Amino acid sequence: MKTENAISEIQSMERAVERDTFIHRLDPVTKLLVTVAFFGVVLSMGKYNLGGVIAMSVYIFAGIAAGMIPIRKIIKRCIFIMPVMLLFGLANIIWDRQTGIVIGKLCISRGWVSAMVLMVKGMLTVSACYILIATTGVEGICAGLRKIRVSSIIVTQIWLTYRYLLLLVERAGDIFNAYRLRSPGQRGINIKAWGPLLGHLLMSSIDRGQNVYESMILRGYRGSFPIDTGKSSMKSNLIWAVAWCSVFIAIRIITGR
């Protein structure tokens, strides 16, 4: 079931990339640069600047609305990052007990404030990554990397690794289903069968990958992929990039440290 869910999630993501919205039509380079600028401003926020990191969420809500992205998809991924961020901020909660925020009679320590800032930063960065992938796709991101002169070898490795993972997950699902049918009533896979199954998975996925590569060669692949120029005008890309970078800088200046 986990492999089937993984395949379903990947297919859902690829369907989301095919939507025709304003943000989908933007050049991949524009979205990459805006996302990097967003990361830079969010990560530069001070550990007690809760208002600043909350204000940066305006980009996330705008991206969700512009790309028609189901908010439950982002919430589902943020749920996994929150405990990790809270674990990182646990030391601050224990040691930094000075009063940070006073709401009526409620006093919140600076340790809790820094922990909340850390969690919000984690959620914002994960959400921004999801918006970038859901509106651009791995292929679009690779095209954007090539346009900013990233080595074709690195970009090709990223793109083929993504495609190879799809083949690997599909083959793992087939092997697990076959094992489950031959061992009815058994929960999981017996530890004695792990080695043979993993070896079979590796060899079969390599064979499948070789077939895919040969098909690419027959279709004209010569070591690089065509670059997608996007469907939006240069003016739209410039407005999107300048507007959001200005918003990020303004939030950073207004909220201070």
C-alpha cells in the first residue's frame, strides 16, 4: 500500500504540473530565483522574529491561490516537519526561559518563541518547495538549472534519478504484491527474504532503466534535454520576480531582527 500511495502521489504531482495557470506559465528560472530569495529571507530572520516569519507566509498563500494547489497537500507535508523542528528547538525551550511575549496575563518564554519561529521556518520552506515542484515539475526545474548554466551532467543526473526512482518504486510495488500473494496472512516480509528480494529489485530495475535509456537514444537523446522557455512573456516574469523580491525585502526591513 505504501508503494501504491507513493506512485499515486507522484502521478498526482505530475498532473498538477499540467495545469494552465499564470504561475504555471512563468519561466522556471523566475520561479527558481524567487524561491531562492524566499529561502534567503526566511532563513535570515532572527530566532525571535515570529512576526517576520509569519508575514512571509503571504507568498505561500499567494502561490497556493495562483497555482490552484490543494492546501491539504501542503499541510500533509508540513505535519512531518513540525516534530523535527520542535525537536531542534527543544533545547531553547528548556534553557531560554526569559519572557519573550506577554499576552494579557499569559507570558511566553523566549525559548518557546524561538521554537515556534523554527517550526514556522520549516513549514514555510517545505511549502515553498512544494509550490515550486507542483507548478514547475522536476523537468521544468532541470530546464531552469540549465538556463542558469548549471552543468548538464548534474542536471541530467537529477532528472534521470527522478525518473529512475519512479521505476524503482513501481518495481518494488510489483515485487511486494507478488510476495504477498505467495505468503497469504503474513505481515510484512520475512527477514530471510530481504536479500533475494532486494537483489531481484536492483537487477530488474537496472534492466528496466537500460530499456528506458535505449528508448531515449532512439528518440534523439544526445546527453542534454531541450530547454523549456516557458509560456509567459518576459514582462510577466520580470513583474513576478521584482514584485515578490520587493515584498520579501520590505518584510525583512519592517520586521527587523
